[in-house]
Amino acid sequence: PLFFTLLMAAVVGILTYPEGTGRYFAGKFTFRETLADFIANCTFTLSNITSQGCSKERLERWTGINHEFNALNSLAIYFCVY
């Protein structure tokens, strides 16, 4: 049981490391913070100038600072990992 626990902790740590694969699905944020993004009443596909658009900060969590990632791909990866 101890070996399995250590192995799974290492796997989760490697997958969610913010500078590695975690950057593709908001790995630097807690589960509570990312869950708030899922239940927020905004859309990732509309511009921020509309009332339905997500805030700039929320978009950057899923698309990266320079918007190098697609938000929907990031969400799909997040669902697969978690």
C-alpha cells in the first residue's frame, strides 16, 4: 500500500506540475479554483467585451498568458487527467 501511494503521488505530481504538462490544463490552480471555472456562467468562445464572455484572468488560466493554447483542448485534457 505504501509503494502504490508513493507511486500515485509521483504520477499526479508529474502530470499536474505547472511548468510541465500542467500548463496545458491549469495545473497551478487547485481543484476548487478550476471547478469554479466550470460552473461559471460565461463562455470561452465569445470576446471579453460581451456580457457572456469570461474575464481575461479566467481565459488565461485555460489558454495561457499569450493565448497559445485552445481553451476547449485544455478543458478536455483536464477532464482526462482528473
